[in-house]
Amino acid sequence: MSASSSPHSPLPASLHLAVALNGAGWHPAAWREPVARPGELLTAAYWTDTVTEAERGLLDFVTIEDALGLQSSLSTEPDGRTDQERGRLDAVLIAARVAPLTRHIGLVPTVVVTHTEPFHLSKAIATLDYVSSGRAGVRVQVSARQHEAAHFGRRTFPRFGVDELDTPAVQALTAELFEEAGDYIEAVRRLWDSWEDGAEIRDAATGRFIDRDKLHYIDFAGRHFSVKGPSITPRPPQGQPVVSALAHRSVPFRLVARSTDIGYVTPHDTGHARTVVEEIRAEQAAAGRAADPLHVFGDLVVFLDDDPAAAAARRDRLDGLAGHPYSSDAKVFTGTPGQLADLLLDWQEAGLSGFRLRPAVIGHDLPAITRRLVPELQRRGAFRTAYEADTLRGLLGLARPANRYATV
């Protein structure tokens, strides 16, 4: 019996677990695996089956990848490859389609906020919250890609490569985009609150459908947006759907600390995880949010098999099909579910409250998470054995917030 499961040792606090869904999987050759179902990637059945499998494992939520440009092997511009997955469905619409077919799992689509409007997103995610009975969230993302801006024609960005990310010009642009994202989230949150709870009366006898005094102009005026309000959608069931963002450096760490409920980070070892968490907590305190609950999730790409050699061989085979070794912004884990459980619990002690796992091949690694990793964590007392709440905020231990515009 391991120390973590000893009856004389305190059980670890239950961690939170999510998966990031990205087409056939995160490895660029994932679509070529026999279990990948490449002909079904643009069907409702594929996404329903995938999210249902995640719910089978009692996971807190799924995130659904999206972007404003085609997938690319290059970080900042399109490529000319024809041997990798290209094209995807809209993440918010995927979430809305699978919501009525699931009961407990949270649904968190990715939305690029750089070229979209807060008003549009606020009503889309509020609608998703209604369709899912309180299980909606959103992952906000920024984009400085020149070719994506060209789809809209309202702004332009300079072309730059990965080797220029640390130049003053690109750093200034990054800071501007994340400041804009902060304004965006604030406007969205205010729109969600622009209808008080109980604003809808719906009394046919008196002819009163709404209480107009419970609808509010938000009058948001920031550097980047001016939004009058109110929303056209009543306050969502959760009050405030869960807002999340991926962060790699100090500028996005600041956005996570000031504006979100969950930040996804990409440490590569325990010490790095501890350092990242400490920086985010310091930013949270500086923003006056020290008392507010804020989850920090570690991201990992996973290749899981019962034999570590089999996992390594599968990764090597996929690398051969792709024509290059796979790498990622996140740590790439190759091994067994038991070894991954060891790593997650080790990183949890560094301050992470949960993990967002990126299955290398959805058809293989997602069932390995739900049917191998989850039971292993349950045996160690580190993961739920049943869903304990009906909303995503409830699963994450987040209270339903009061409405900022309501008078007591």
C-alpha cells in the first residue's frame, strides 16, 4: 500500500479534473488512428459521444477548442500542410448541441474575444447556461495573428514569429490585448447581472411579464468597449457562468488573477507549478481578490496506456506519421494512469486545485482517463465517486454570486 493510500495518512483533498477537447486529439496525427473517427468530426454524434464519455468519468467539465483561423503547425501563421486535421465546428454551438444530452458535466467553449463583441458573447453563454440548466462556462482567448484579423478587416496586426515574442513591440501588443480581454470580461459580467433575479413576473392575470425596475443599464465605458445594456437575455441560472483563461506568462497571469474563476497554466515540474501559483496568488491579492475563490488548473497532454512502453511506442508511431517529434506548450506525459495519478497529486501539493488534461488521441486517451485514471484517483480518495452538484459552479465549489445591481 502506498503512503498516499495508507489508513494512517490523511487523504488528499479531492481534486478537480477537466479535459480539453480538440478534434481527434492534440497530437497532429491523431486523426490517423483507427479509433479516431475522422469522418465524423463534424457531426453531432461525435461530440455527443465524446462529452458523454467525459461525463461517464465524473469530470468537472470539458473545454472545447476554437479559433478564428484554420489549425496550423505554425504558431503565428497558416501552413500549407494537407496531412493534418483542418477545419472545425463552432465551440459554443457544439456545447449547445450536447447540453440537453448530458446532465452533470460543465460545458466550456473557447471564444476568441479579440474580434468579437461582449454583448454577443454574453447572450450566447447565458443561453448555453439556460440550455444546460446551469453548466455553462467560457474560455476566453486573445489573438494577434495577422491572418485572423484579416477575416474581419477592422484592425491590423504586424506579422511576427515565435522568436519575436520577447521583443518590446510584441510584448506591448500582448499587454494591450490582455488589457482589452479584461475589459471584455468585465462588460460580459455586468451584462449577465443587468437583469436581476426575479425580473420576469410572467403573470398573465395582471398582464405583467417583467419588472422593468429590475433591468439595468450597465453603462460600461472602458478603453476598448462602450456597452449600454441591458442584455436581451435574463440573468443566467448560475448568475455568473464560469470564466476561464489559459495563461503562460505574467501578463495573462494578471488577467487570470483579476478577472477569471479558473486559470489554466502549463508548469513542467513541481517547483515551476509552485512558482506559477504563487505569482497568480500575489496578483490576486494585489487586485483585492484575495478572498475570492480562484482555481488554478495545470494543463498536461497525455498519452496513457497500461504499459509505459506501449504509451511511448504509440507516441513514437504518431510522431513518425506527423514527420516530427510532438511538442507542446504544456508538459507531455507519457505513461500509465497510476504514474499520472502520482504526478497530479504531487502537483496538487504545489497549490494546483485541478487539472485540464489534453488527450493526445481522443478515442484512446479519453477512455483511459475516464476508465483508468479516475478509478485510480478514487481508490486514493482524491476524486469524487458521484456528482455532488447540478451546476458547474457547484461542482467547483463556487457560490452563486449576488447581483451587483440589486438593491437590498
